[in-house]
Amino acid sequence: MVFNSYTFIAFFIVMLVLHNLPFTWKVKKINLLLASYIFYAAWNPPFILLLWLSTVVDFFVGRALYTQENKYKKRMLLVISLIGNLGMLCFFKYGGFLLENFVTIVNTLGIDFHPANPNIILPAGISFYTFTTLCYTIDMYNRKSQPVKSLLDFSLFVTFFPHLVAGPIVRPHQLVPQFETPRKATQQQLMQGLFLLSLGLVMKVVMADTLLAATANTIFGFQRPLPGLDAWMGVLAFSGQIFFDFAGYSTCAIGVAMCLGFILPDNFHYPYAAIGFSDFWRRWHITLSTWLRDYLYIPLGGNRKGEGRTYVNLMITMLLGGLWHGASWTFVVWGALHGTYLCTERLIRERFVPKQMAPEIAIKRASLLPNFLKNRAFSNFFLALFTFFLVNVTWVFFRATDFSTAWRMLTSMFGQTEKGTAILPTLDIIKVTIVIVLMVIIHWFMRNTSALQAAKKTKWWVVAGVWAMMIIALIISQKSGDSFIYFQF
């Protein structure tokens, strides 16, 4: 079941009615839990068993981890949880990938080995709920918070349907306390939640699916060299598509939860206005980047063990972050590029941008800049555009199904092949250009605020007009049921 389907609309209306009826709080939580299982079972009912297994194991292991004093037994309990969670993730998501690479290696060594295709089905959202349960057991191991008292509350924390399939990745302290006391949306929360749901659907249905997806699919599916303009239009279209698709899902999830009286963490904050890559990862898929920081980068040593080790830790974190997105070497390269960008940015900042600079040196350096870069606001915008340019290069590997496609796209983008045949009509080029330019401009002017904050400062009739136009755009688009890109992760 997806947010952009008529089935979900009916499902959501029923849930709103049930949640606002005069039932006890326990009954309402049971309703939410059953609804979450129904929401997930709409893809493949048998995979509910994986959710149950992960939930039950981590609930009891987490409690034992918190109370266990014996260090050896405590580590063994943590290993059980890691094996249970990462084992399922590795089998379903990386089983075929690992087998394929093993076969390639042994065949290269001269061993004739050709096993049957395992044909493993990837459960929807397994990467998301695995990270959700993992952070709980790791927190229990480190005693960062109290164990969840109720299996019902813990089950709802893991399977709460707005965030279950594609995030945001929630931490126990962000959601579990909200299940402990009765919650029902206020009138303001209900209106804000419906507004966010509408905004998220417009981002997905109108912007991602209707305006950008076809162009991106056409260009990345073309098997011959392309003119540079067509190649860039395809990459820019995908850049916008993946933002509107994934940020649209997160916006819908936050809005749906708010309509029920719950608050989920923000997951996107206008990432294409980022000034540098550290800033980009503070704005893009925020709950994943903070998860990787807290549960991988910092445990590896972070920046506490010397400069060289810091760069190694950054690269390991981004390589595994890339692999988290998909079982393909193209995703590893995507992560490696982001790791390289982060390391380069850190190196420049540490070596060439001293924390304390004498005023006369600062004036001298500023005098060497072109006039248009001496204005701080303009120079920041220029750096944001440069960051956006480099991000688009990485999206080639994220979208390409193989390295030959990625190489063909890159060589076409940078004019290193013979001129290809133009395949995009002028109207598509104009459409993508307008959408991407407006997206970047909106990101820049909204970079220090949010949609709800902006709506609060705007006159009600303007907000109502914008909301009405969003509904009209959804009706005109006439699209329903296309899966979100991040469901495959």
C-alpha cells in the first residue's frame, strides 16, 4: 500500500475515524498496530513474519542487555541481535549480490561454478526497520535509555505504518514516549498534517512522477551516446525526481503521523541549498545520516584518533552508506564519491581555512577573489550551485543500472564521445529546466525555515489558495499507485 493510492485514502480515513472514537488508549494502540500490519501485508503478507521475529527478538534481547551485568554475556546478547537483524538484511538484500560476486571470483580463478539463481524477493522497507530495531538494542547495550516496558509499545514503535517502509528512521526516544500516554491530534495538528500530506503527494505525483520521471527514464534507458544537453537534462530530471519522490514520502509520513497526534523527525531540509557536503548530509535523508554518524562513524573513532583515521572513518561510513542503499557496486561508487567529497572538504577546511584568521590576512585573501564572490550571500549561493553540480555527478551512479550506463552518461555529459542523436523534444527540455531552476531557487530561499513555518507567516487565504492549487494539480495529474523509489532499499 502506498500513500499515493486510492486504497490508502480509504485506509487512512478509517484510521482517523477509529483513532478519534472513544476507545481506551490500549485499544487505539492495538488498532494502530493491526493497521500497520495490514499496511505492510498489502505488499507480501508472509514477510510479516520477519517483522514479528525482529520485534520479539529485539524486545527481549534489549531488556536483557540493559539488566545484564556480565560483560561476556552482554556482548553475546548484542551479537545475537546483530546476527538476527543483519543476518536477515544480508540474506534478503545482499544474498544474490554476494553470490554473484563469489561466482565471478571463482570463475576468474578458473573454477567452473554456475549455481542456480536464488531468486530472493526483497521485503519492502527491510533496511529501514532493521536500522530502527538495531538502534534500540545498541542503545540498551550502552544504557542510553530505559528499556521499553510494553511489548505493544515496542511493536508499534517498530511497525508504525507512516515510517515503516521508507522512514524516517526513528529512534526509541523519539517515538516510544508518545505511545505511553493517550494522543489525539488537535485541530491545528490535523490541518497541518493534512497540508503536509497534500504537499507530499504533490511532490510525488505531480513533480516526481508526472513532470520528471519520464525524462529520467528515457535518458538512462537509452543505449547509445547522447548529446551533452540531453544527458544533463536526464541527470537533472533524476536529481529532481529522487528528491521529490523521497522527500515527498517523508513529508507524507510526517503529515499522516501528525493527523493521528504523533510527531516524526524531519528527514529533509532543502538539501539542494547545501553549502558543501557536510551541510548536504545535514539536510538530505537526515535520519539516515545521523544514524550512520552515531552508530558507525563515532564508534569507529570519529575524528578523535588523528587526521588520517578521520578520513578512513569517513570513507568507511559513506561506503557502507552507499551499500545500504542497494546491492550493487554502482551504489558503492556513489558512496565513495560522497566520502571523497567529504574528505576533500574537510582537508580544505583544515589546511586552508584557519579557524582564527588575522583581519589583514582575511582582507588580503578577499581581495584576490572576483568581485562577484566578495558578496557573502552571492558567494554562498555560488558554492551551493557548485555543491549541487557535484551531487548531480554522483546521481549518475545512483540511477545507472550498471557501469557501462554510468560511463556512457558521464562521457556524454562532459563531451568526450562523438555527438549522439538528440532524443528529447524541446518541450521536455524546457519543462525540466523550469522545474529544476524553480526547485533550486525555492531551496535557497527556504533553507533556514520549513513549509509549516512559512505557512504560519503567510495570510490564511494565500495558504488556502496554494492548498487548493495543490489539490487541483493532483486531480489533473491523474496518477495513482506508483511505488516510491526508496521502497527498493
